[in-house]
Amino acid sequence: ASSRASITIRDILTASQQQPAPQHGYQCVSCCRLFPTLWSVKTHIQHSSQEGYSCKVYYRRLKALWGKEHSGQKAAAP
């Protein structure tokens, strides 16, 4: 069920924090394509399989890993 979680703008921004800031737009961390707006990145991710990319799978797995990491940090806290 967690693998079906929707990808949000916050997820895209969190993933992109590890990348150098592009000068003119936002970069899909999965395929490295540049887009002019966050909305266009999100649309690309949602329809990436139709374009021959697996970006949606990448972001879903990344979000699942963040969830596991977050749960692990909560469990380790005293």
C-alpha cells in the first residue's frame, strides 16, 4: 500500500535538494530532465511510463525508503 502513495511537490523538492540547483527550472532526479515549473515535473513523473521513463517508480521507491528511514529514527529515539 505504501508503494502506491502519491508523490507530492514536497517529495520532489526533498529529492532535488541533493542536486545542484538548476539555473532555469527544476530537474527530475530520476531521468535528469529539466522542467520550467514544479507542476511540469510532477506531471512528467505521473506520466513518465507513457514517455518511456520509470521516474514514477523511482520516486515511489524513494518515498518508501524515506518512510522506512523515518520509522527507524522514531524507533531508535529514547
